[in-house]
Amino acid sequence: MKGYPFHDGPLFARNQWYLAAWTTEIGHTPVARRILNQDVILFRTTDDKVAALSGVCPHRWMPLARAEITQDLISCPYHGARFDHQGTCVAVPRQDRVPPGFGLRRYPVVVVGPCVWIWPGEADRADPSLLPDSMSLGLGRAGWRTDLSHPFRLGARAQLLIENLFDEEHINVVHPATLGGCQADVFRDAEITDTPDRFAMTHRTAPTPVDAAMRALFAELGSHACSDLTIELLGVSLVNNIGSRTYSADASGAPKRLMGQMNFIHAITPETDTTTHYFLAQTRDFNVEDADLSTLFSERNAKIVAEDAAILEALEPMIDDWGDARQETSFATDAIAMRLRHRIRRIIAGDRAEVASDRAAP
Ligand code: FES
Ligand SMILES: [Fe+2]
């Protein structure tokens, strides 16, 4: 079922920001990445800006992953056509004239903290006001610790992963050792926000007496602690999964003082229709010097990713084989994931309508 779960069209909106890379990945040689079915190279210019261009030479389709870049000039490794960092062709071998329209497409990019955001749609629509608010999650923010994982490639379509992150029911089954019990029940009575600006579930835990493990994280906690636990979608491609704000509380439950915040951030960028780049980060504004704590979470995250990947990569070929012959059935516990699916469907439909109205314009 090629278009699952949307059935009737593309699997993602092109006119949106997607995470292309962490800044730490980008140097002065090209990083080649396929993003929304488009081959892209990313690199740093001599003034240390990040540029993104089409990753295929339009002469004979040579991939530019191995192109040399000297003084911001990219040389095609096949016949040596040269392009500047804006994608304009400045030299063609043995002729003075550059063929009309011959050049590399340039993609809008914006760097925010450790994130390189790319706009794969129409460049003149690239709207910085639509950038996911990664700073609110502490990514690269002063006073916060940010730990990035190397991008992971998932052999399944992006929507499966996005819905999985909002699917509380699989947690005890798929992640019994890594997450079991600690997330699955907290969203039963969560507050859901589903407005044009925000899609999130938040639950405040009841105050519990502080144990030694909590005390190790927050030395100044009082007798009790409670937390706001949140799952939130930012833009179409960034999910903060169980961002936690921990408060010192008294036994009555009144939160007294915010002690710290921690986020587990997932950036999800379609590579092709059926494969996905998966970027993970964790941020926190407490114990920022504690590298062991970061290692602990990073190792656990890697296990969780592998557990989810095993499931989603098993689903993908089944979905591909279905044709339209099989209908899925939803459970009551799928409600939040289905709301999310409708939201993304609306965004994709809006994207298509915009592009269609442009084509219809005189
Ligand atoms: S393929 Fe690039 S110049 Fe020929
Ligand atoms: Fe999972």
C-alpha cells in the first residue's frame, strides 16, 4: 500500500523544515544525504556557513558525494563542471558558454544550535517562522547539556515512527526491559492539546516521596517530587517524547519549585517513501557536567531505537505487500496516534493544495 496511511497521495509535506544533519557532521567536504527522495550534498563554505545543493550533476547524473570543494567551488568528479556554493555553474569543460538552466538546485538551510534545517519544497516558500522551536527543548541552549546521537537509518516509512512515538500501548510489550511500566500508564488521564499551534499530551504525576535515585539527580528536593511529562510534536518532524519537568513538592501535591527539565528529542526526516533518517538527542538543564548520566541515557536510547526498529522494519514490507486488500482495525488506545495521523494528513493536503494553486496560476 504505497501511500499508507494516507492512501491518496504523497507521504509527506515538502514545504516544511526537516532536520538534514547535526552541525557536527558538516565539514568542508560534502555530506551526501537523500532527503524526501531528493539527493542533497551539505558542506561548509569558507566563511563557515552551511550550504545545501542538489547532490547530482545535471550533465550525466554523477553523484557529487565525492566531489572536491576548493574555495567554495564544487568540481564534478566526472567531467569537471564547476559550480559555486549557490549552485550556479561557473565553468563547463572546453566551452565558454554555460548551457541555459544548467546548475545545481540550492536548498534553503537554517542552522539553530546543533540543528541544520532544510526546506525541501519551493525555496520561495521557506518560512523561518515555521521552524520547530528546538531551543525551547534546550537543543544547543546556554545552560543546557545537549547529547546527540549519530543519525540512525530506519528501513520504514517516517509516519510509522512518528505514530510509534505517540503509541503508549506498545511500550510494555516492545520495551519491557528498557521502558517497561514507566511510561505506559502515565497518559491515561493526560491533558491533550490539539490546536493549530500545538499537538501535545501532558500528565502531572502525583507527588511521590523522594528516593535516593531522585536525590542523586536533584540534591535540593524537598520530601516529595512530581513531574510534568509531555509528548509533543513540533513542526511535522520533531517529537519530544516524555520531556520531563521535575518539581519539588509537598505531600499535598502542590509543586513548589522547578528543579530541572529533561527532554528526549526525535527528529524524523523521510529519506525515501519507505526509509527514514532518525536523529536522537537528549537535553537537560541540571547535572550538566555529568557525562556518566548522559552515557546511561544514550545507551538506553540506542537499545530502545533497536527495539522499535525491529518492529517497524517488520511492518514496512507487509504494508508494501498489502495492496488495498486489507483494512487495518484500530483500538481505543490508538486514539492519540490517529489524531496525529489526521493532523499530518491535513498538513500534507494543505501542502498539495498550495502547490496545485501555484501551478494553476497564470
Ligand atoms: S557528469 Fe558532471 S560534468 Fe559530466
Ligand atoms: Fe517504542
